[in-house]
Amino acid sequence: MKKSTAYRFGVAVVLLLSCLPAWAQVSISGTVKETGGNGLPGAAVTIEGTYKGAFTDANGTFSLSNLKPGTYQLRVALLGFEPAVRTVDVQQNTTVSFELPRSVVVVDEVVVSATRANRKTGIAYSDVTRKELNKLNLGQDIPVLLNFTPSLVATSDAGAGVGYTGFRIRGSDATRINVTLNGIPYNDAESQGTFFVNMPDFASSVSSIQVQRGVGTSTNGAGSFGATVNIQTNTLEKEPYAESNVSAGSFGTFRSNVMAGTGLLNNHFVVDARLSKISSNGYIDRASSDLKSYYLSAGYYTNKSFIRLNVFSGQERTYQAWGGVPEDLLKTNRTYNPYTYENEVDNYQQDNYQLISAHELSRNWRLNASLFYTKGRGYYEQFREADRLSRYNLPPVILGSDTVRTTDLIRRRWLDNNFYGTVFSFDYNSFGKLTANIGGGWNQYNGKHFGEVIWARFASTGNIRHRYYDNDGIKTDLNIYGKAFYQFTPKLNAYADMQVRTVGYSFLGYDNDFRNVQQEANLTFFNPKTGVTYTLNDRSSIYASYGIGNREPNRNDYTQSTPQSRPKAETLYDWEAGYKLQAQRLAFTANLYYMKYRNELVLTGQINDVGAYNRVNIPNSYRAGIELEAGTLLARQLRWNVNATFSRNKVQRFTEFLDNYDTGEQETRVYTNTDIAFSPNIIAGSQLLYTPVKGLELSLLSKYVGKQYLDNTSNESRTLNSYFVNDIRVIYTLKPRFINEIAFTLLLNNVFNELYESNGYTFSYITEGQVATENFYYPQAGRNVLAGVRVRF
């Protein structure tokens, strides 16, 4: 069944190419100019309600051919200019012209134009709009809302999409995915992971998200090593508004928020605000979430510049569900949680401050500059049964003739950090053949790590809140990049993108004598990218690109090793090539990629020279595949969006280390040409959208993820089974006279009650002469429901 499902996805995409009907063909051509001025290159000309579109050339001209005679609504848009919409009756070849006036105010999108990919970049990317996010946003986290973008697999510790969530793109985990907010880095500087739980309901303040797959473009965050997620919050709402969202559903999930904005006051000032609360009991036992957040933004706009202050904060309290469900309990107790202590919680607050500005220096030059500061503080609390006192720097307790060396205790592990810096770019547009960006960023992270014992059955010499470890880490990151696009001919465009990045660590780690001392580590990376795009005709184009990405080891790789055993940085060589088609009723993209890794960091089970199970470098591994995307208008009321990724993800040589409890030594097993862990060979998504009457949309949302291995051995006893999940979504929208809009959403998740696990971990060892393996899984919820209402004034 699963093979046939994947096969149908692949065949369906190919068949979409043959669904273009034959018709008498006419065309629309014309020019787009600045009011009273010259032609505008790069303006987007689209036919609303279709996939058809084109961009103006260096002279501001465009052409849309292969059209059926009829009446069309043309939309013309270009950053920095007021958009124009016109209805055109086309019965024969028609010529039209547009004049776009300069925008009255500078819009926020200019801030991310330097870091986002565009049609000339020659890489694989997906843009997700606010409208698309609103359809799914009933309180679940951003990874779940992005679930239907190509090559992405989302997961949730609690099993219901609220609390700790994560994603992988092309098999790359969150520590290898660069996330930016308005061009500002968001990844945790030390672990390099992304914790969306610290931004509850953040999607309600997002205007768009771009997901770049592969090395991507130069950005201001951590080195992209598999994908980039660029999130933009700032968007100018010129009219005042107020909005409220309430949703509820299975597992006690409840989300409520209120949002409001002043609109543009006196043609200069704007204020936007949001207040949110989300709670959920989780699918897994006791995996509850209590989440609160707010977003406040104030801006000042003129026709040549703007400055905007964003302040947003998230507070999360989640009961831990990190342990997973043992494999032998999956059939009898899928919601098992090993933690039973009533306060086994993660408690953290993160406050973000962003000062964002853009200034037009001349007709051709623009400066974007931002300052940011992020403050985080919190702990996770754990009950530890019969733990050794020596682990907490406490001596044994002498009770008469007895010596107590272990005790039950409760500990808190704290993180108190400050992250601050700046990002900037100078953007050049010749309004001809050349556009360019020169930019970069500097940031510093100061993290304080300490642990406390807040209770112990036998406290030994410790006082309440006994601090048993205390160390700080500092990380400094600087990058400079230059990026240029040049239009050699009306059909041929090329780009070059060069980035130099330096990373400096200061941390408490082991020296060559295994003593804990303050240490330094400094790395410098050169990340070049280049590509070409060739326009075949007004409907199709081809592209190719090559890029190199480098990524530093994380904090634990350094602190749990000596300079001798410390791992090297990873390097990725990324080749991409693709074909794009945009016809009136069909949009299609095929993207080929080959990602070759040198010194990829993975867990092997090997114990290093300080007794830690650290990650080690493997010399050669690769990911290769094809990503297919298609959107088609099957009928006037029926639209189908589908994507599929078929890939091979291999480690050329992998050595596994197993603890032998019989001998006290480690044994090795060598494997060749094995699958990379958590890298399914097939990922496919489908959205079938039907609009039977105005205001009503019925959708069938489907996701297929192939088999995954839990480690790099390709051992069939250490796998995540493939799964095929289907959701039904119903949206009914009303637009009465007294308010702007009322939208009712019903989301029936996993309607066929598929029992599946989206994540897990494994470890093996030798005992009594046999290899024993223990697998742990993170089950996802079966059939469940969410319903919500959105009211906008």
C-alpha cells in the first residue's frame, strides 16, 4: 500500500504536465514605467486567479502568451511602487501599458530583500503567505504549519503540535537549518537549534515565510547547512484593524488572541499589537503546555525611510515529554511518559527587541540596518532517583556505621543568556542590468549555565539551592557578504554570492591534561555561491547553482572534548538545477540536488578521551534527489497543489561503537553505503482545495513520509515506519456589512487514525555476548480535531 501511495504521488505530478488543454492562443504584451519616467525592470505582472505571470525586462517590457480569449485581471507590482490592477478584455493579441507611482511610504519588505531568494537566484525555495498560514493556524507551532512545504518533516514531542516541536528539511535537523526573523538570527548560538516553543502563537504576527532548501543565499544567521527559514513579521497595515482568534480542540487544546493596529496615522506613524495564550494537555501523558506571548511594534514611515521597533516575548511552561516511548510499549501504551514527578517541567521566558530601519540614500542605493537584543532565562526541573552524591560535588553521608552515597533529589538546570548584535545591507539597483547587495552582521552570545539542587533526601553538606556546576560561554559571530545579479541578455541572468564568516568561542572545557580550564576556539569560513537562470520563453525557465556552506561544531562538541579529540567543522558542497513552468492553469517545478558533505558530525557511540559520547566527523556522505512541485486548476472551483521528493541519502563508511558490558571495553562494527539517519527516501504532500460556493473551502490535506532509520547503520530493527496521514479542513468565510470578516475553521486531523511515530532515538550495547538494542519513539496523535473562529474588524 505504501509503495503504491508514493508511486501515485510521483506519477500524478508527471501527468499534470499533460493536462494543459488546447485552445486558440492570444497574448498580452506591454510596458511598465515609473510615472513620468523610464521603464521599470523586474516588475511582476500576474493574471489573478491563475498561475500565469511574467517579469519585465531591462526596458520594462513584458509578454504573456498562450492565453485563451477572455477577460483577465492583471496585477503589476514592484517593491517601492504602488501596485496596479486592471481588467483587460483579450479577444486578440493585446498591448497594454502601466505607470506605477512611487510608494508614499517605504514598505517593510525592503529589509529582507537582501537575504531572500528570488526568481534570479537559481535555488529551490518556497514562499508561504499570511493567507496560507491563517488557514492552518489554530495554535500549533510554525514547524507544523510548514508541514506541506517540499522535503519537510515536522514532529512534536507532545504529539499534538503544541509545545516542543521541530522539523527536518531534506533530512537536515533544526541545528543545520538557519532561521532568521526579519533578517535577524534566531538559532540558539550554542546548540544551533531552534526552539519555537519560546515564541507561542508567533505565526499570528507573521506576514510571510520563505523556506530555502540547500545552502541557500547569504544570510545573517548561523551557517546554513541544509536549509534556511526566513520569517518576516513587519508588514505595513495602512488601515486600522482589530482581530480576535479563538480555537479549541482535542487534548484540552485552547488558543485565544487579540490583535489590533492603528493603521498609518498622519501618513507616518503605525502601532501593531498582539496578546496570546495557548494551553494543551498534549497527546502524551502529562505533556502539558502553558504558553503566553505578546507582540508590540511601532513604526515611523516617510517616502524615503522608515524605522520600526519590535518588542515580543514568549513564556513557556511545558511538562517534559523528552524521554519517548519504549518500543515494547507502543502497542499497549502509546501515550506513556516516563516522568511522573509533578513538577518535571521546562520553564523559560525569552524577550526579543528589534530596531529595524531602511533609508533610501539615492535612487539607486538603499541602506537597511537593524539592532537586536534577546534576553532568555529559565530552567528545567527534574526528580532524580538514587543519584550519586559525587555527581553534585557532595561528600557521602555517614549515618552511624552506614555510608550513604546515593540519594533521591530534585535539581534545576538553569540557562541565563544575552544575545545582541546588528545586521545591515547596502542594496544597489541600477534599474537596468545590475542589482547588488553588500551586507553582513555581528553578534555576541553570553550564556550562563548553572545547576542547583533544590531538595535532597540526604543533603550531605549542601544547602538549599546548592549550586553544583557553574560555567559561562561566549560566542562571537561576524559575517560580511557581497551578492550581485547581472542580466547578460534578455534571457540569461547570472549571480555571484560571496560570504566570509568568523566564529569565536570562549568556554570552560578540558585541556590536554583533562583539567577543566577556560579555552578559546576561532574559525573562519568562506562560503561562495554562484548560479545562472535562463528564460526559455514567457512560460518556462531553467536554472543551475553551486554553493559551499561551512558550519562550526556546537558548544557540547567543544566542552566535552579536549583539543586533541575536538571535532572539525563540517563542509557542504551543494549542486542544484531545475526547471520552472508557469502556464495559465498549471505551475510546475522540478529541482535536482546533490549535497556532498565533508566531515559531517554524527553520533557513533564512541567514547572520547574525557569519557563523553561526543559526535565525531565522518569523511564522506551525500544527499541526492529530485523535488517536484505542481499546482493545477483542475476546474474553476477545484485546485490541487502537490509536491514530492525522491532521494538517496548515504554514508559511504560508518563505524559504530558498542559498549561491551561483559568486558568493560568498546567493540566496533563497520558499515558501508548506509542510509543517513532520519532521511526518508520519499516525502510527499498534497492539498486538494474545493470551493463549491463563495466563501466555502473544503480541503483534503495529505502527507506521506517514507521509512527512516534511527541511526546510520541501516539496521532494520532501528527504524521509523513510513506513514500516510490525511486531514480534512473546512473554512467558511463571511463578510457582513458591520465587520470586515468572520472565518470559521474546522480541522479534522489524521481522519483515518494512522498510528505513527515521527521521531525517535536508539542505542545499542553488548551484554551476555549478544547485541541488545533499545528504541524509543515519539508517537503522534491519532484522530483529533481543532476548530476556530477568526473575527476581523
